Amino acid sequence: MSRKEYVSRINKVIDYINRNMDAELNLENLSSVAKFSSYHFHRIFKGIMGENLYDFIQRVRLEKAANMLLYQPDVTVTEIAFNCGFSSSSIFARAFQSHFGMSATAYRKSFSKNRKINSKDSKEQNEPDIYYKDYPITVGNFNKRGLLSSMNVRIKSFPTYHVAYYRHLAGYQKGIYNQEITESFKKVENWVASRNLFTSTTVGMGITYDNPDITSNEKCRYDTAYTIPDDITEASGEIGIQDIQGGTYAVCRIEVSKDKDIPYELSISELGTVVDYLYGEWLPDSGFQLADKPCLEIYYRADNNQEEMFIEYCLPITPY
């Protein structure tokens, strides 16, 4: 069996965990999803993911809980504990204290628009925000000093997307260009193109599962994906198939071009700026709260100009 097949089976397990975070996730059930014996599965999972199965499940549950504490203020700590798969509030309290160094209640209270709360193993972000290597990125309007002065946020309803995806396992930093993610897009693109599945309605997207202000950079999960016809249900190798559930999103459109009039050192940081703005400025005053879905980065080419591109950063939301 090739490494690609091993990765494919582990990806199915991760997809199952993402969909069933509040359920019992034991070794026997998950090894069955992977179609490995429980003995071998535990070792294979650690070999692919770099952490053992229990630690992975515990970490993603706690990081999901942290995100809910910050962005779903009407949900109680106890409800969050059960929604994230903890069997009791006391077990959750001990695990949260151990991972984040404070209680869940203190964590929620200490959050504000101008402060980032990080887990103990996360790193400070000191590098300049760079996301898209070849094109300056602009959002809203620049004032006379060259600084961003406004952003447009639209509320949009998206359908469920049926996608082929490649799971990027090397982590990423918010707003920092990542050559490996570009290569991951190419892998999915080649798979889709080789099967003649591209159409005029095909959508390319990045799918982010973690909040880089909570999850350490090297463990942030990112899927590169293209929509495919609904009747395609099996992929091959490291390419997987999944459905991204539709719903309501807050959307900022980022214009990407080769406009030399916009200062490069400012424009390259704008995707990271958009993310921080949506979470820290727009969401608290919007009347919405974060929904339990991954964020999306949807890519479009300009209809009449192949040199220009749009990225819609899509934050999943639900009313209070």
C-alpha cells in the first residue's frame, strides 16, 4: 500500500472527527473508518499526523471550545463542553486549564477586540503578513497615508459545495504566503483536470479549520479544493471528496491585481487584515455569532481580465 493511500484513509478519519466532535471517538470506531486494525491504526495515525490519536482529538476539541467561548457568547461553558465531546463539565474544566493555563470562564472574560489569547504552545506572529506572493492585495480604500480606511462586508448565502480536496498538513500562518499551499492547489487542479471535471461553474477554495490566534501555526489545518459534480464520490491517492455545508457567511472581497500604484509593503498584508477585522471588529457588533463551520477562501478570476483575481474571505455566521 502506498503512502498516498495511507494519507487518504487518515483524511477520512479526520473528516469523521470534524463531523462528529460531540460523539464518542474511540480507537475501535475510528480504526474502522480507516479500515485498519486498531493496533496498526494508532501507529499509522501518529506517523502521518505527528501526534497520537488521543492528543489530536483532545487538542481539536479544546481549540474548538476556545473558539466558541470567544465567538459564541450566548452559549454557556457547560453547553460548549458537551458540544465539543467532553463527558462532563469537570473533565472539560481540567483539560482546558491544562491546555490554556486558565479556566474557560477566565479565558472568555479576558478576550477583547484588541487582545489575542493563545494556547501555551502557540507562537507570537512577528513576521509581516504576506499571503499571495505574486499579486498585491487591496481591500476597501487607502487614505492619503496609504493605510486601509474601510472594508465592505456582505452577508451571503452559499450552497453546499461538493469538492475534491488535498489536505495540507504542514501548517500555515495567517496572512503569510505559503508556497506549499500553492503546490497543494496544483495537486487538486491536476486531479480535476485529468478527469475533465472543470466546468464554467467550478469554484476553487481554501478551507480553514483552525483559528491561528488559538492553534499553533504548525498545526493549523488547510484544505485546497475545487468543486466537482455530485455524482463523483470516490477519489484516489491523497485527493479526497467531501461536502462543505452551505449557509450564511460574512464576506469580504479582496481585489488582487498587479497595480503598481499601491504600495507593495501595505497591500501584501491585506488578507490577514481582513481576517482580523472580521473577527475583532465586525463580528462583535454585527448581531451575529460564529457558526460551527470552517472558514472559506473562495477564488475568482475577473471576467474580462485574466491578470486580476478576487478572493472572498467567508466567515460562517448565525444569528444570536
